[in-house]
Amino acid sequence: MASSTSLLFSVFTFFSFLFLASSSKDNTPATITIPLTSTFTNKPSTEPLLFLQHLAISSLSRAHQLKHGKASPLTQISLFPHSYGGHSIPLSFGTPPQKLSFLVDTGSQVVWAPCTTHYTCTNCSFSDPKKVPIFNPKLSSSYKILGCRNPKCSLGCPRCNGNSKNCSHACPQYGLQYGTGSASGFFLLENLNFPGKTIHKFLVGCTTSAAHEPTSDALAGFGRTMYSLPMQMGVKKFAYCLNSHDYDDTRNSSKLILDFSDGETRGLSYAPFLKNPPDYPFYYYLGVKDMKIGNKLLRIPGKYLTPGSDSRGGVMIDSGFAYGYMTLPVFKIVTNELKKQMFKYRRSLELETQTGVTPCYNFTGHKSIKIPDLIYQFRGGANMVVPGMNYFLLFPEASLGCFPVTTDSPTNNLEFTPGPSIILGNYQQVDHYVEFDLKNERLGFRQQTC
């Protein structure tokens, strides 16, 4: 039985998170823990409606990317939340080490950083690309440009003749698509440094140009690919616990844990990872049976909950997505039930028109509000309960609030769009300990104050 969550008005912004750990074969630590911070350096606007519009646009862009873009056993890293919806961790590359802030993204493939004083970023959310912190390989004695004959060069050697083993050309430049954004550059092999431990020949992208990026931070991919941070480091699981959005853009951080051990974490419920569809090999798809709003079972059709061989459908979890996404048929089922259970509050159609999200409410005259829980029911019997404060955005100054999960345009002619049908964003994961168990192909979670 799910209970409604009572909420006093408080401002919530959204964030995405990322964590990372590494070790070498010698004296391998069991875990690495890193501070995890929000990645917003400046809020897009202090005015609630403009801020919500910014978040809605960012979420739609992210959805487009994900759906259409193709010793001690622990290491702990600080994880910082930011008001634009992301989380960042500090990482150090090179000899001597150069420390940068990296956005944690479980929905992308590689680790990259701006790497030149001539770095350009077209139509990006930060003002001056010339002031972006960079990794400068010229200041490092340990970097090497990735050769096209290196097994890590998946782009091949079009400039080499036949099967020549002596070709000295560099691996071709990469081009990465992030929805409306992009990044391009070339690959390096470099040292990744942690206190008392160095990871040699780590594959890192040296980005020279980008477009439509939401932050000046570098990016650390944590997806299911051999070139992501956890896969390169050989960790068996990684975990994080995301702070309340009250701490966005502060120095308060949570931890990202990189775990090399086989031990099981106590007190977790588990949901299985599903086999990836062909077009999306690096996402984390979850085995979901159904969803509930409060006590009401929604009876979501199975085709939306399980990815098919045509790469349509399925539920993915993503640290780089703030509020989340639902394909239009699922969105209608969820919001229709939400409207029924919140019937006593006055809808704000004007706010919906201004922001492009729905439903929105005007809570004037209510000292507190009750928003029902959103519940994911997983295969195997586990339930993840998402309190109302984790999926509803409230603006107390204006007594307004909205359901900020994004969906497809009503004019979309496709009843069943390509890519995931549901994306569980980081906003819904606040105050949950979340563990990606890579060895056992499952997600572990429990509610706790982070």
C-alpha cells in the first residue's frame, strides 16, 4: 500500500550525477569514493517560469539524445549537484595531475574533456568557451595520441593500406551526438590519478569543439560500453546517493562509490537489467512489470515496458536526465490518474501554456499539499517508491507546481516512437542509495537520507 507524501512548499531544482573509481593491478583498492556535486554553475533564471521553461527544454533535448542518438575494495569520490540538472565529480588526468570537474552520465559512452585553449562551443549554455577549464596534454609527460592500430581504436584505420602493422596514423577523430548537442576531437591514452593509485593508459577524449552543451564541465560516460569509466576501470559495481535539491550549487556533496569487491551490499532491493536492444547498447534498461500512482495500478501495456528487437520500448535509468521522460501514451495514462488524485487543487492552464509542461497547479490558499507516490514495480517483486517531492517541481514564491516529466509532441504521428518509452531521471532518485551491480546485471536501491 502506497501512502501519499505530504509536502511543505520548497524549491526543488533538478540535477544529474556521475561517479567514478579506478585502480591498477598492484595493491588494488576495493573501493574508490568520490564527491558528487550538482553540475549547475549558475541557475538559468531566478524567475520560476523562465527556470521551468529552461528545464523543460533541456529535458526534451536530453530525451531526443537518448532516444535517437546511437586494498579497500571501495573508491569514494565527492558528487556535487547543480541546478541545471547534473552532478559532477572531480577527476585528475596527466603527469603532473590536472584536476577537472566531470559531469556524471550513465547514458553516454566515453570520458572526454576540453583540451585546447582554442576550444570552441557553439550555442552553449555558458558564456565564454575561452574561460572553460581544460586538460592540456602539452603539460603532461604521460599522454599519448591513440594510434589507429591500437585495439581501443574502434573507428578503424581508413588511411592505412591493407593490413599494415606499421601504420603510424592516429585513430580518426570522434564525433559524439547528444540530442541537439555534439562534441568532437581525438582520443588520448593518459594516466587517471587517485590518491595512492594511478590508472595507466586510460582512454580519454580530447575535445576540441562542441555545440549546444549545457555546462562547461567535462563529461564522464558511465554507460554499458567498454570505453566508459567503470568498464575501463574494471569495477564490479558503482553506487551513489543523491542529495536533496536544496543543496544545488553549494559545496555540499554526496559520494560516488566505485567498488571492485564481490561482496553484496546489505539492505538493498534489486531490479534486473535487461538485454539491450540493438540500437542502444550502452543504456541501463530495467525489468519493470507495471507502475502505480498512489494505490492505483496503471496497467501500462507491456510493449512500452520491455525493449523490442526493433529498439522500441523499455524503461531506462539515467543519471544525466533530470526529471525523466514518458512516451505520449504512457504519459497520458500517468497524468490522467495524477489529475484524478489531485482533483482538489486548481489547474493553472496559463502556466502550462507558458512552460510547455503539464499538468500544473496553483496551490494558493493551501499551507501544505499531498502528492501521491509514483511507484515502479519490478520483475522479481521489488518496488521503487518515488515520493511526490522527487517527481513534482514546486515554486513556493508563486504557490505553483508542475509535473515536469517530458513527453512527445501531440503532433507526433508515431504511436510507438523509437528508443526507451520511459526514462527514470536523477530527480526521481533523490534520497535513494542506488547501486549499478555490473557483475550481476542488476540495479540495487533503498530509500535513505543522503
